[in-house]
Amino acid sequence: MDQRRTPATAGTIADVSTKQNPLPSIVASLPKAELHLHLEGSIRPDTAVALAARHGSKITKEEVLARYNYSDFLGFIETFKWITSFLRAPDDYALITRQLAEELLRQNVVYAEITISVSIMLRRMQNVEANFAAIRETAQSVPFRRLRTAYIFDVARQFGPESAMEVARWASKLQNAGVVAFGMGGDELSMPAVGFRPAFDLARQDGLRTVCHAGEIGGPDSVREAVEILGAERVGHGIAVMHDPALAESLITRRVALENCPTSNLCTGALAKQTGKPNPSLADHPLPKFLEKGLLVTLSTDDPGLFHTDLLNEYALAESMGISKKATLDLAENSINAAFLPPMDKRELLENFRSAAKGAGLV
């Protein structure tokens, strides 16, 4: 089956990122945080061409763009596997980290929690410590001193519980080098959550925070299991909560954050699956209703390179959904409040954000 998106649907996504939000977001100039961001998913088409060339493969930008279109979530997973096949050495990870850091600074992102697919490194028998050292040293180099980074080590659910335990151990080992959390992404429907509980327990016992993709293509029960069985403090996507008001109330009480990524949900077919509509639009995304209900929602890009977006675009899209200026500012503050930072550091980021907002005449 051809898992690439048809031209008509691809045009819909292009419309989302250009025609629907001609004006920049009101928070464009403000210092922001980004919490749901996959390093490997930040690879832009030109960078993919360069990475392939490094390893003796000649591909064109047009070929990459054809790969970067998806008809469903499994099509996206196949592309993610393909693009990560060109990450083979620490220098490759340094290259994509440098380009991501440049993009984040351009968007006035001052704090980013970057997810790294450690289970893929391990599956390809790479040196996790060497790769991570290249990532961390690049992000901490002189040009990027204004950007503070922390890292989430991630397991692909379809790789199974043993892989999860190995990633959790690596996350624990490298805490002092900037790893703040253990997380799980990948194919949410591939395996039951309960099998991964030992890995999440290990991570927590060793002082790590925990996150889990859920309610992206799975239903509300997937979110419930991520929180109640795995103890996830933040849920990646969580758009299935739109179907379960009781679950929403529970998440509000628990102060569990939902990391919403609207463009991602359109591109992967996740929103189509949740709404039952073959061609949903931004108007179908639950983000505005989540904010109205009082859920702790953050806004992120997920895989900005693979979805042709960035954080400024996501905020502009959110505003195009009709959320108010105050709600937009609250949404930006949520990413600071939900960050895995010490309280004093959060307070400083919040104060800087509010000062900048006041200086821009937004409050």
C-alpha cells in the first residue's frame, strides 16, 4: 500500500501552514519553551540530503519531500525509520543538533526539552554515550548559550519492554549530563502499557520524570493507562481526551499536561482517526476546547522537520483556531509551568516571559 499522502490532502496541509495564518503569532518575540520535540524529527529535507551524501547515498530534495508526506500514522513511522537510517555517527547527531538549536533561537525559544530516540540507537548498535556527548556539547557551545536544553530518552513502544528497560537504564546513567526524563513514543497500539511499567518504575526510582505518547491514535483508555499504570506526568498529544469528559476532569485534578501538536495530528492522520473525518481541518482540533475546560495544555511541534512546521507556526495556527490573546499567553506559560525544571528556574522563566509580554503591550 502506498502510505504517502495524496496530492489533494498534502495541499490541505500546505494551506494550514500558509493560507490560514498570514499574521505572526503574538508570542513570536517572547521567550518561549518547547517540550515535545523529537531531535530526529527536526531533520529538514536539505539536511536529509546532506546526511545521505555523507554515507554514500544520493537522494534529491524532491525524493525527501515525497517521503515527508503520509497517509496515516504507520506511513509516518516508516519515514521516521528511513530518515534515522542516515544517523550513524556522533557527527551526524551534532549536525542535526546544531541546525535545531539555530532554529529554536530564531524563534526565541529559550528552553527546550529534546526527545532522543535512544531505542533506535541501541537497535542499530550505536554508542549511546558518544552520540549523546556530541548532542550535548553542540547544544552547549558558544553560539547557543542563550538556549537551555534538557533531554528525554525515548523508547519506541513497538520495540518492547526489554528495550524500554535498557533505555531507562541509559537515561538514569546520564542524568548528570542533562537527561531529565524517560519517555515512550512509537506505535501506541502495538503493545499494552502494563508491560512497560517496570521501566517507568525504574526511571522514577532513579529520580527521572516520566512522559508517554498516548491518545494520539489510541482512545481515551490509552491516556488513562499512561497516567494510572505508567505514572506519566505529561501525555504526548492526548487528543483522544476529547471523547471522555470524566478523564479530562481527572487530568485537571492531577495536573497532567497534554502536549498538543496540531500540525502533527493533521499530517499523521491522528486527527482524522479521532474525529472519524477523512479530511479534518484545524477547526476539528480539540485544543481550544481543552483550554476552555481548564486542562493544562502545552503547544509543540513534535517533528518540525518532518511536518514542515515550527513553533511560531504552531502558535499562529492556535490563534487561527480562535483562542484569545489571554489564552495564547496562558498556553505559552503552560509550557514553562509543565517543564521539568526546578521551581526557582521556572519562576525566572515565567518572570522573563511576563516582563517581555508587558514590554510588548500584550498585558
